[in-house]
Amino acid sequence: MQHVWQAYKTMAHMKQQAGDHLGAVLVTREALSLGAKKERTELLLTSGVCHAALGLFYSAANLFAECMSFEDPEGKPEEFRTAQYMCFYQRELALMMFHHLDTPFSDYCPDCDLSPMFKELWCKKGMPTDEFVAEYQLQPRLPLTPPISPIEPADQQPVKVLATLADRFGALLQNSHTGFLRHIRQQRAAGLAALQLAQTVSALISARRGGKDLLVGSRGATVTPGGVEGQHRFGWRDAMDIVVKMRQLAEPGDQVVWVDLLTRKEFEAGFGSHTSMYTGQSRVIRYYMNFERALQRQKQIFLRDMEFRSARDRPVQIDPSQRGAIEAA
């Protein structure tokens, strides 16, 4: 049965990456019913994330709890730890989202509400450190009594019109290249972000034509993290906040954060600021297509400046004797 469970896990993951979270839930449910063991924690994690993406927060919390309490019957718990660590982080994210359901989109800001250390460990899929445990405050639990039923919009027609328009624009932003799946939720989120950004830029132009500044709320802005009240002048970061928040909502299982709002140590070390095209002996399927062009451009810069920048963005001089080696690379 091992190969069957592996197939289920792969199928669920692919459905999730295509934006079919309900389909992924059904696949993981079938796999778990068959008694999957070695892949159980990963299946529970995937199922929990997909339930949270669908707004089924109570089911998601139960799945995360089951994953974190699962013990390996073969006595090799280290193989399960990463999924269990991720279940903890995803549970906290799901709880945060639940408690912000009534928060206006303009005030919603995961980067502001989550601690830098939480985001760093989540991105690294690492074990919670002693320092993190000592300072982190857990998200409030879910209410004991869940809502009776979802509240339907009074008139769904405007929502359908908006969603249809967003889908049209979002599809245009799809990267049609190897490694980039067509994620329908991300396409819709991209379309919604494009529409809101267009409206905001239109308001900005109108304000400036009238000799005024466009003021926006500071509470949900990463330019003033920490839930600051009041307003500030609209800037480039506010424009990007619209896009980033839509991307965060589209797929809650993806680590999408502002790198300058991680811990200062990691930000200064360049964490999250570099995208690999080649890792060891493996070609990164999404980005290797840029490798040869980037290599040639990098060689030109090295030979022109005879220096390069370190990971800490400090200049490092190149010995003239290395020119031949650079040209031959």
C-alpha cells in the first residue's frame, strides 16, 4: 500500500497547487481512510491547509491537532517532525485568519500581526526555538460553539460580475512556462489585486490633479507595521501591499512575507532575497531557463568592475590573475 499512499499524497499536492483545495481535501480524506501511516502527517498537513483555505477553520484546527499528536508506530519520529512543525505554524495562521474575518481588507495585515521570529521559522520549516517559545503568544482558540451556517451575501450577482472580471485579468498574468501551474485561486486573487490597484491609482491621480495627497489608513500597512492608527500618504509600498495581501489569501500554505519584516539578523544576511537557478547538481525547474543569460551578464559585470558583492552587500575585490578563469567559466 506504500505506493498507493504516495500516489494519493502527490495527487493531493498537485490539486492544491492548481487551486483545487476541495479536490485536495477529498483525495487526502480517501488516503487517510485507507490507514496511511508514513505519509499521514503530510496528508494531515495538506488537508488542514486546504480546509483553512476553504474557510473550514474548525475542521482545519482538528486536523492540525491530530497531526501534532501523531506518534510514529515505527519509532522514527524524526521523519514526521517537519510536518508537525508546519502544522503548528499553519494552525496559528488559520486561527489568526479566523479572528480577522470581520476585519476590513485594508486593515488586514499578516506581516504586521505575526512576529518576525514566527515568520522566519515558518519560512525555514524549523523547530520552534527556546527563544521563540519564551516570547510568542499563541493565537486565541476557536469559540467552543461554531457559527450555525455561513452568511450568504444579500446579492451575489455583483460578486459574480467582479469574480468573472477578476478571472479574465488574472489569467493574463499567468506565467506560461515549465514549473508554473495554473493556480485558479491565485489567478483570481491577481485579478482582484489588479482591479483594486487600478482603482487606487485612479484615485491617486485624481487627488494629485486637485493638488492633494491620497491618504490611506496606516493600520494594515507594512510601511508602518504594528497596527498604528491614523493615516499616511499613499506610496509604492501601499500599492504592493494590495498585491501581497491578495497573494497571501490565495494560498495560505505558501510562505509569502516581506523580507524586511523578518528578524533583522536574517534580513541583513539576505534571507529570502535570492532565488536559486541551480542548487547543487539540480536545476531549479522554474528558473534555470535564465541561468545562461544570467551567467554571461554576471561575467561581464565582474570583468568590468573587477569586484563582486558579498551576501552582506559588501564589495570584494577580484584578483587580476582570476580574469582568465572568469572568461572561461
